[in-house]
Amino acid sequence: MPAAKATTTCVLDCPDGCALEVEIEDGRVRSVGPDRSAGTEFICGKVAGFDRRLYHRDRILTPLRRRGAKGGGDFEPISWDAALDELSGRLGEARDRWGGESILPYHYGGSNGLLTDELIDDLLFARLGASRLAKTICAVPATEVALGMYGKMPGVAFEDYPRAQCIVIWGANPKGSNIHLVPQLREAKRRGAFIAAIDPRRNFGAPEIDLHLPVLPGQDLPLALAMINWWRREGALDERFLAASTTGAETLLKRAAGWPLARAAAVCGVEADAIRELAKRLAESSPAVVRCGWGLERNRNGGQAVAAVLAIPALLGKFGVRGGGYTLSNNGGSRFDPAAVIGSLDWRTRRLNMTQLARQLDPESGEPLEPPVKVLFVYNANPVATVPRQGVLERGLGRDDLYTVVHDQVMTDTARWADLVLPAATFLEGTDLKVSYGEYVAGGLRPVVAPAGEARTNMQLFGALGQRLGFGDAAFAWSDAEILERATAALELDGRRAATAVATGGRDRYDFGGATPIQFDSVRPRTVDGKVHLTPDALGPQPFAWQAPDDDYPLALVTPASSRLVTSMFGETSVDRLTMTIHPEDAHGRGLASGDRVRVFNAIGEVHCVARVDDSVRPGVVSMPKGAWRRSSLNGATSTALCPDDAQVVGDAACFNDARVEIEALRYRQRSPSSPWAAIPS
């Protein structure tokens, strides 16, 4: 049979909403590439190699029941009927015996589709009266701040970046995700734009940017406040714009007055002259745009820092021209109403912070829940690889009285702890609806190949459970195609209903009265009064207050995204050896060289991995990839074993980059084929 081709939209967690062309032969995916007819010229290597996940040896092909010790990964296959009977029985028993709040659905974006998260699943757990999940592990501070300041006004489109004379990439790495911004930056540079990057790591080479400010983790707030203070002192603020179009400037400027350049330089670990140069370039350039990422929010000062950064274009009056303003998440122009699909949910149970799952499950945490979590339902997530205090979390997952079910595509670190594992369909095998948070595009997804083995979509799983539990909602019996059709009808793109073609797998683009939005021209703040609220309520009682980092350990640990993983997705193929990147200066002082096996430790835990000595990280900072799996580590622990589960003021969100560590060399001896390395104390 000759190869066939199908088109779809990528739904993975990345700002780019790529159109894909999939080549299929004998019912199997042969290749995944860009759909150039829809405007996508290239795609990332992760998705280009997606067939490796589809047909990987760790792919879950049938429901599995645990038969060995928890965490041992020993399972036996069972039928879907047996699995659904067991699971519905466990859910019903937990509700009747301990109350619905003893059930905790644990999930995040998964593949970032609108159908596979917080739709039919929410309906099921609302009917059960389950605990609700506060999804705090990423993007909450930035989202709450942006909503409070601008009402999620659509941001500067990536294709307008070449028009800018000054571009600041703050807390983002387009080369790791958002790769379609990179050619736009190169074109802007060719046209003479001044480009600066603010990040503890060096992600760009010298020919690509003009200035790199390697700010210490958690110190973005003093850096932004120092620039704001310099603009105030130099008379560079746009007083007319501030008076007409903003509120709350007084509070921000008062807090910034305490940050002269010299003080900020000392705290941030950058040169005062470099801060001044960036401030001067931003003030003098038009158009100027700030690309604010999510890296700067991952610490106790994170939400405050995002607010100060997003205030920059308002303070300087950079709006009103194409290519001028800011970009954060570009999904603010869309509106999806789940209630129009499944009806309103009266769901008012307790809300548990997903960042603190370890303390919620561990009986030794000292903070017992009432009722305790008795059923943990994990989907669209891999908490063992992504949640702080990894060691404590695994202790909680090992409880005899906890029933854990995991619905996933491959045997993840979390699935190995489950009592019941259910096979999940990938985005190439299922139906979904994607609204990009970078490109101004939405796309519908229909299966391009049949699911591997007995894999089911989330909608199919939760629909079957709803019917088994006797809930009468019609939505539990809908087909995936019907859900997509209804969801498409409930989606608006900048006030216009999405095209009906989306329901059959097509794509649709926004219409701003032009191809792209112009802030304070074709789009305006979506706040109640139409103004920018420079001091949003989300910042709490002490807006723009800076908290100094802990200094119990000398090195700051950052855990950035990489070009090989999407959060923890693709860990089954992409990270064979866990490395820790350390600056030569810090390595020399500890007698370390590239390739050395090292112990990275603090009071929370320790990770044994391999050192990589490289000046891509600044002195005082070490880097370990986000989402790596336990198999890549020498001692079965990864970066989250070192991260605190403290919550910041804004959104009770995660503070991964507040981790502080020390490092020492380890010597290892060969032990056995099944557990090849055993540490010898230094």
C-alpha cells in the first residue's frame, strides 16, 4: 500500500502552533514534518521524532494491574472491562466511605488541548465531589499578573518582531521551545535591532544578540526596578500615557526608588553599566518589545518580577505601533466556555495545591489532610518527575492505603508507582482542540492513525467511568467527534466564533482587523476600565517587595526546559544521562572536571549525576534539565529531589529556582547489572 498523508496541529506545550503533515504507511506513522501549505516551514526534533514514542517499548498497550511491590513496576495485563469495574468501584467506595474529597485528580496540561483537560474529566470529578486541584506548578504568577494588569490583552505577534528596534528576551529560551521566534530574531538583527537576553544561562551566541545580562536566579525584580528608577530619574517615563491610560504607577515608582543601579547590580550579579545600557536602549528605541517568559516566575519574587517587567512598555509609552509592547501568552484573544459544552458545574470542594502533592500524600509530613487522599488519579502529568521534594512524594506514593491510577502513553516514573495503569492515546491517535499561546491560530485534531494497542483518549475514559458510576449527564455518552464539534462552537477567537472547519480537523486564524494585533490600537487592555493596572491586586499586601534568597548553600540551582523534553514528556527516549552544568570557576574551586560523577545536595535531598563544566551558566549557578526521568540519574533522583515546595505570594505558585545546593565529587564502583552503581563516600 502506498504511503498516505494526513494533516493535523501540534498540541504539545510550546508557544508555536505548528501545522503538521504526517506520512502513514501500512497504518503506522512513517514520518512527521511541517505542513508548509498551512504556513509551517519547519518543526522541532521532538515532534519530528514522535514515532519513537508511538512505537516505543515502554508504550502502554493494555490496562495493567500491579502485582508486585509499589514502585517496582511489576504489572499484569487485564481487560478494559475489568479495569473500569475495579476503578469505578474504588472511586465509589472512596466517596461513600471517606467522602468525595478523598479523591484527588492530579493533572496538568498534558498536550495542552482543550478537550483532554478540564472538560469531561472535570464533569466526572465534580459529580464525585472530588477535591479540586490548584494548578500552580507553572504559569500561574504570570497569568494572574497579566490578567490584573492588562486583562490578557493580545501580545505582539512573533512575525512583527523584525519591525522592532529593541528586543528584550527576559526569562525565555526560544531555542528550547518557541523555535519559530528564532528566525524572526535573526531577521530583526539583520535589520539592525538591538537584542538583549536576561537569563542566568547563555542561550544565544555573541553574533545573535548585543547584550546578555546573566541575572542571578530570583533577582529579576531588583533588575527591573532599577531600570524603572533610572527612567524616572532621567525623565524618560511617558507621563502623558501614564496619566491617561494607567493606574497604580505611584506604588511601583515608590518601590523602584529604593533600587539605584549600584544596589541592583550587586544583588543581581550583573554590571551597573550593563543595566544602564539596556535601560537607555529601551527608552530611546521605537518600536521596542519585551518578550517575557516564564523562567523569571519560578521563585518567591516571581510574580512581583513579572509585574515589573510587564510594566515596562506602559512606563515608556511603547504601545500603539506594530512591533511595540510586550508578548507573554498570546492566547488572551481567545475565549473558550466549557459551560457551553458540559453545563455549569457546582463544584466547591477543597482545593489542593499541586506543587505540594508530596506533603499531601506523605503521612510523615506533619500536615495531615482530613479526609486523607485515598484515591490519586493521575493523567496529563508525571508528578514524580515534576513535583518538588521527590523523595517525600515517593514515600507518600508507597502508602498501602493509597490507591493510585495513572492514565498515560508510556510507563513513566509515576506509572511505576500505580496500582492501575491505563493506556492513553497520543495526539496523533485522538481528537482534540488546540489554541496556540504563541501563534494566533487554533486547530482541530482528528486521529491520523488508529490508537496503538487498546489506548483510549481522556474523553473516552472519563465518559466510560461516568456511565459506570451511574451519572446521567449526556456528555458521558458523547463521541470524541461530537465533543470536538460542540467545543468548536464554544470557542471565540478575538470575539468571533471559530470556523466550523476546526471541528473536522481544520485551522482558523484570528482577525484583528489586520493580520496581527497592535497593542493600544487594534487591541486594548481587557480590564474593567480599559486601563493598565500597574499594581495589580494579585501582588498581595506588599507589591513589588523583594525577598532575599536563602544562603544555606552556595549555588543556585535552575531547572530550565530543554530542546529535548516537553516538561517531562519524551523522557523515555531523550535523556539517557543526567548532567549538571557548572561554571568553570565553580568547578575549579571544587576540583571538578567534565565527566566527573558528582553529588548535588541540600537539606531536602541529593542527586548523583555527571558534571558538565561549561561557561553557558554564570558563576554561582548550576543547571539541571527540567523533567528528566529517574533512569537518567546515578541514584534514581532528579532535580525535583532538591527543590522546595514553598509557595509564593502570587497564586501560591511553585518556587523551583529557590533551590540552593552544594556539589562534591563522588567515586563509584560497579555493583551489579540491575543496579550498576553504588556510591563510595568521598
